[in-house]
Amino acid sequence: MILKGFRFGMILQIAVGPVCLFIFHTAVTSGFFTALIGVLGIAIIDAIYILAAIFGIGIIICKHEKMKDIIKYFGASVLIMFGISTILEFFGFYLIPNLNFLSKQSMESVFLKTIVLTLSNPLTILFWVGVFSTKVSEENMNQKDMYYFGLGAVISTMTFLTIISIMGSFINNFLDSIIINALNFIVGLVLIAFGIKTAVKS
């Protein structure tokens, strides 16, 4: 069941999102080990979301449309805020000093940022509720199976993002500061785009 969860999780990784982009960006600007701390933060929140889905918290959220809207707009606001902050840093202005993207980041700050970014999409719980509901009906999974399946999915996230971290740190050796600064600007635009997409998505 862990292997099934791993395979399913790796398929999900094909859809590159803002968290994956941030890990790549961190590896380019701050190195592999700093990015790896970010991967750990993401894995922790993903595991919490999966556990919440198994415990049925997502069903409660699903029954309250206003709660879903509040969560959705909160997540969109976080992404847009990160995006704007990153773009302003390109011009030498810091909207949120403690979330400085441009300078070399400490492991503590990266850990905090990845947690905030991953938490910005609490509706992930609803996705996992849907996944487990389907698996229960198709494969007759019990609660123990769901834990193992979820563990496999978390391992897949860590594996994929570790590979992204290696790629980013390797590419860093061939990029000069101008290109890295341009990457910051692009990251900011993409984060804002993800935020807007989250806000307007039904």
C-alpha cells in the first residue's frame, strides 16, 4: 500500500505548483541543504493534511461553503503576498523583511516559508478526502491501509522535491547574479498567477 501511495504521489508531482517552484528557487539561491529543510517543512504539512482527511475534517469543511471560500481566499492572499514581496525585492524594496527571498536564506526562514506556503492551500484536505473515498470504494481500503497509502504519498513528495533541490543547486553553479535576480522576478509573477488562479477557481 505504501508503494501504491508512492506511485500515486509521483503522478501528482507532474502538476508543478508554487511550492515546487519555491524549492527550486531556494536551491538555486541558497543551496541544496537549505532547500532540503524546506522539503521537510512541506512533508510535515502534507502529512498533517492527509491525516486530517483520514480523520474526516475535510468532510466538515465540505459541508460549509462559507468556510471553503474563506480558506480559498486566504490561500490566494498568501500566494499573492509572497509574489508581490518577491517582485519588490527585485527592485530593492522589502514588503516583508522576514520573508526576504533575494538574499541568501537561513534554514529557519526557509522552513517557515515552506510551511506558510503549504498551509496556504488547506483545500488540499478536500482533495485527499476524495482520493481516500475513491480508494475505499475501489480497493476496500481500511484505515490502516489509508495511513500506509498516505505515507507513500508523503515519501513521493519528499523524493520529488529532493530531486528538484539537487537540480536547483546544480544549476546554481552555472548562473550569474543577474540571471538569479531575473529568476526572482519570474518566481514572483508565477506566485501571483497561482494566487489569482486559486481565488477565481470555483
